[in-house]
Amino acid sequence: MATQRMPALQSFIDDLRAIWASDSDIGSCMEKAKPLLEKLVGNQELQDRSVDWPSTEGRKNLLLYVDEQYEFAVNAVVRVPGRKGSVHDHAHAWVLYGVLCGTESLERYERIDDRSRDDFAQVRMTSVSVGSPGKVDLVPPFDIHAEQGGPTRSVAIILRSTKLGDITQRQYDPVTGEVRPGPGPTQIPFELTA
Ligand SMILES: [Fe+2]
């Protein structure tokens, strides 16, 4: 018999599948998914269970679920205190970040050069939002941003419209303007059982 998933995660997945079944616009699906992720990251049992999840330092993601039919993926990241995040995009993927434990800040950037080169970009920070447990941010495709750790260990649950790892994303150096294409985070399968 197949292992049972943690009920809160299973109902999150079931609700997502119902959204994806009734709407073919991925951006619209992600907007509709935002309150579901807010509910999931407000779940006390999940918050309690995340206290011993392994660190994902070294550009890793815990991979909780991939939907074979609709392609969306559920990840978790576990950040060390004071973690410095790179400035990057997620290529064509939509992403919802939900903070489960601790605090993180999401920096958003805009590109201010003429976009004439693929290997150079001037970027400028436009906003910083601090996330605490229950807070969810939507990051559209190709939006340039960075996630920064807070003063304590933090954990986030991430819903992505497609699994990253094999997709080429870009990192931006805000000082030199260098743009570095490369693979996304390494995906570490991580089961959350009942
Ligand atoms: Fe990101």
C-alpha cells in the first residue's frame, strides 16, 4: 500500500489539482493558489514538523511533490541564520513563497539597462518585504529578486508552476552587472508522511 501523505499537504495538493483542472492560465492558477499556501504555511503541525528538516544550503531544495499531470512542484527551503541570497530569476516559472518558520526578506529588483546584452544587466532594488510565518509572496516569470535569511533559521514552502533544477535560470551581480546563466537548485526528494 502506498505511503500516506501528511493530510494538510495532501489536501493542499488536491485543492491545487482542482484549480489546475478548471483553469488553463498558469498565472491565474498561481493567484488562486496563494490563499491555499497561506493556509498551509499557517498550519501549526507543519510548522512543528519543520524544526528538524535538513538545511538546504548549497543551492538545494527539498522536493515534497511534483504533479505529473499539471507539472507544478512543491518545495521547501531551510535557510541558516543570516543567509545571503543571490539575485536571480526563475526563467519562465511562476513561484509562490510562503514562510513557515522564522523570518525572511524578499528583495525585488528592476532592470534599468537597455537589455541589449545577454551577459550584462544593471539591476536596482525596488522593494524589500519581510515575511514571517503565514506570509506568501508571488514572483512572476523572469522577475529579478533575492531571498535573504533573517536572524534565525527559517523555513519556507514554495509552490512552483514547474519543477526547477534542469531549467536554465539567471543570476545577476548587482555590482559588476555580470549575468550568469546556470541550472537551478538541486532537488532533494523529501517525503512528508502522515
Ligand atoms: Fe527565488
